[in-house]
Amino acid sequence: MKRIAIASGKGGTGKTTVAINLAIFNGVDLFDLDVEEPNDHLFFKSKKVEIREVFRKVPAVNDNCNGCGYCKDICEYKAIVVIDKARVFPEVCHSCGACIYLCPEKALNEKDRLIGRIIRAYHENGIKLTYGMLEIGEVSAVPLIREVKKEIKHGILDCPPGTSCPMVESVRDADSVILIAEPTPFSLHDLKIAVDVVEKLNLDYVVVLNKYGLPFDGVEKPLLKWLKGRDKLRIKYLPHLLGYFTACSYDSMAPSSHRQVHGL
């Protein structure tokens, strides 16, 4: 098993459902990289949980500051302003360290800033779920995603929705990517962007068209036409299955029962 990233453009296409079922069915570890709103853990009954706090370095102004403004001028992210003396906005800081290194008065020191936590949850069937939980108020999810990725050797990666920096960082080192789409106008629009991202990263990918058969006139045909020549899989939309979502609870045993039901 390699590192297989499950991604999408639009949210709500079924990405997490596919990721969880792939991990349980294949008996491999699962990593939830949607650190802003992780939810894979809601589907697991964990017998053991480990939590580790994650920090990053940000500058702190000391008494040597004379308000020269040199640090403000070299900060590419506008994280420093000078009002009598330098003031740092740690939420915007990217921890590059340039201001600390180049300050002529040595008026800046490093300090730790809590950005989130990494949780390891061990499922009853032996699968390990690792996910990040971003601290409230943090602007960038990328530093925490990078920390979670350090623990990945192989497994299923449930990536953030969209095609911005968190998604790009999540799929960057994957061996292959599964893009989950649905036959809706919004999904078609965002899928094209997601495909463009993974192609620019030179990643192998396949598109899974989930909920195939949804009653959106004029969407499926152009979507399938656009996917012509690309690897794809279709999962049929079955309206009667919607009732099961209100009847079942989290930590469903359905995925882990596939092997027994089908004699696998």
C-alpha cells in the first residue's frame, strides 16, 4: 500500500466516505488532513487516543527595539507594523525568520506559538487514525498539515476540499490521487481546477463520479465528455439509501462487515 490521497474540488462529494471505506476495507491507516474541520474520527470507536501539541516559531519583540522599521520592510507577509516600536501579528507570520536574523538591533527573539494538535486514535480493528486539529484563530492550516504528513509512511489520506494551499500541500507527496466528483454544475467547475492542480504536480490520478444518476439535467453528459480519455469510475446514485443516513449512528459497522458479508 502506498500513499493514496482522496481529494475533490467541491466539498460534500463523498470524499470522506470513500476514504474511510477504503481504509477499513483494506486494513490500512487513515490520515485526516482536513485540519480545519476533521470529521473522520466521528466514524470510529477508538480504544486508545494519543494527543500531541504542535508549535511553530514566531518573533517576539524585546527591549532592544528602537522602532527603525527594518523588520517591517523585509517582511513579505506584512506581519509586522511599527507604532513607536515593532508589533508582530503572529497569525499572519509564516515563521521564515528573516526579521530575527536581519534585525540590526537584535530586537527580535523566537517564541513558540501553539497552532494545533495531532491526535492518534487506535480503532478496535487495529487501524490507526491520525488527524490534526487546528487551533481556533489560526489563519494557515499548512504548517499543521505538514506536521501530520511527517507521520505518513503509507495509507489513505483524506484531504481538505477545494484547490487552495491546504489541498495542494496534502496531495503533493502522494503516490496517486483519487478525485471525487458528483454530477452537479459546481462539482464540474471545481473538478476541472482540481485536475489541473494534480496534473501540474505530475501526480497519477483517477476520477470517481459519485452519485451517478442525480437528476441534474445537462450536467452528466458534459462531465463525462470532459472526462473522456481519463481514468474514471462511476458510483450510481441510489435514492433509497438516503434513509439509512438518518437511521444509522456514527461508528457504523458496515465498512468492516464487507469482508464477512462477501466472503473476502
